[in-house]
Amino acid sequence: MERIQTEKRYEELINRNQLTIIKYDAIWCPDCKTLDKFMPDIMAKHQDKDFYALDVEQLEEITSKNEVRGIPSLLVYKNGEKIAHLHSKYAKTPSQISEYLETLESKK
């Protein structure tokens, strides 16, 4: 999963006409490391979506603008608009993430 390093790259990714999922995390976060263990399987099941990661401490302005208050959080963008936000308390298990991603089918 590509890690977003700049605001310019973030803008490029969210402004595309496809579902772009960004995982907001931090290198010190234990829950983020747990999520990383099962993300490859989830990504394999959802190949129609693009997945990226963003460190909340590296890009604080973007994090704040998107109202990310807990990590890990998964935000979904399309055409420059945030269309969904899975808050950290609901992003702890593979089933929670899979159910969330299934709800996005109607937003393609």
C-alpha cells in the first residue's frame, strides 16, 4: 500500500473518478499495526478500490480537515469529495472493515 507523503499526492488521489480509500494511521499505533496484518486480504477482495495510507502526524493539516479523531480510520474519496468515514472504533476487525467496504458498492 503506497504511503502518501505530500499534500499534492493526496489531492491527486482523492480527485480521481474512482473509490480511493485512505487509511489514516501512525507508526506508533498498536491498532494500526493489527489492521495492517489483515489489510492485504481485504485489499485482494476489493481490487476495484485503490488503497493508500497516510501518517496523521506527517500530514496533520489533511488529518484535521478530514476530522480524523482516532486511528486507524478509513476514509473514502471520489471526485474530490469524502463520501465515507469508518472511525477507529469500528476499524478493528476484518469483518468490520469488510462490511464497511461492502456498503460502498452503491457509491461507485
